[in-house]
Amino acid sequence: IPEILPHSKFFTIQVGEQTFNISGASLSSDAPSYFTNFFEANITNPPILAIDRSPRIFNIIADHLRGYNIAAANAEEFFQLYADALYYRLRNLIMLLKERETYVKIGDSQFKISRDLFNGPGDAPNFFHLAFTFYFAHPVKDARLADDEKPTALLRPPVLKAPQVTNRSAALFSDLVTLARNEPLKIHSDTHRIALQKECRYYRFRGLEQKLVKHKITVDPTTGLEEITLGLLDVHPDSINIGADCTLHYKRPYIDAYARRLIIYVDKQHALKYAPS
């Protein structure tokens, strides 16, 4: 820990109605910050630093400064903690929160997810990348100070809340989370499958959408070659190629490592198989 403030000396910070005595070692562990700037400027006879912020959130921050592992209890607390980390200019805490699981709200339900959950092939960039970029990639200028500004010039940070989508199904999103985690997902019906694919298109999860495509992979007993059967509407024309034997081959986008002979499913009685003449 750099000795920005004397490690054995204690400094008094009043947050709202609660008073905290924190050592110079703890304050120096995530510095420079609003606190170290203030007390460095008044090191001979440091006054009480009074701040009109949430003491409940600062209790978590104090534990972080003292070296404890911390975690937000819910989405509201997570974004309040992130806003105050910006407010106090605690760079280590900011980076820690950026790397942690975060929250999204779909319909009336909250989900705690890893920020890289939807980073599979074809799934990025997507709706949530844009939302997370807004919160985590761009600094909130009103909440940050240049190094040469006085700590007393710090402005109130904006109110942050979990990215929210009010017009989508929480149940279907929960299914997509299950699928993205490579956990078993039971598709109850074709209607359920189509609804999930529609949600994938909304969030721009192209890879997950392909995982949901109904298909059948078999081996032609005559040739020993693999064949894939797909519904006509599920075939992407750009993924079709003509094999050396003049048959149509298909490689599912973002899913398949190689192409297979293509059989197009039309209905229960008919399927189209393009074979060499």
C-alpha cells in the first residue's frame, strides 16, 4: 500500500448522520481519491470530512478500503455503489465493479448476470453491450475531477439504475440465460421455440438464435456422409454452398465447424434433397 497518508493515523469521515474512523493505510489502498486529496491538503490538523451521501453505501466502501471482499445485495445497491465509487474517485473499486456480475431488469424481474455471458459467437455486439458501454465504458464527467481540481468542487453523480427492458418476457429471457450458460433447456413446443427465436432477434443474439433452430443430423447409409435437415424458413441462403459432388451443403452460422449435405424440410410428407444428376 503506498503511503499517501500516514498508515497509522486515523481520519474522520462523516457520511450523512454516521461517522467513520478510517486509517491512512485503508484510505491509501485505493488512491488517489477524494479522501486522500482532502486529507493531504489538511495533513497537519485534519478536520472532519463531512459528505452528504448514503452511510449505508459507505459502509460497503469502508469494507472495500479495509481490504474485505464486498458484494452488492441487489441491483439498486450495485448501481448506488458504482455511482458513489465514481463520486469518491475510487479507481480500484470502479474497476472491481466493472469486472463483477451486473444486473438487468426484464419486465418486472431482475437478473444478475456476468457481463460476458452473451459474448458467444454471433451474440456480440448486442443490446446489452450498448447498455453496459453506457454505464461502464464512458466516464461520467460530472462525477470525476481532474487531478488539479479541488476536492470541494466534486459534483453530485447522476442516478444510475439497471438497464431495463419493460416490453419483453422475463420468463423467455430466463430461458435465454440458461441457454447462454450451456445448461440444458427444455423446449416445450414449436410455439415456445419461435418465441425464443423472436427474443434472440430483439436482443441481437444471433448465435443463440441458431442454437434454437430445429434440425436433425443424420448419416446417409449409402455414402457415409453427414446430412442436416432444416425447415425451409430456417435456411440462410448465404450459408449454402455446392459440394464437389454437386449437392447442396449447409453450415449453420456461428454453430458448425464444417458443412453437411442439406435436406430441406417442407412438411411432414415432403423433404427436398438435392442430389447429383
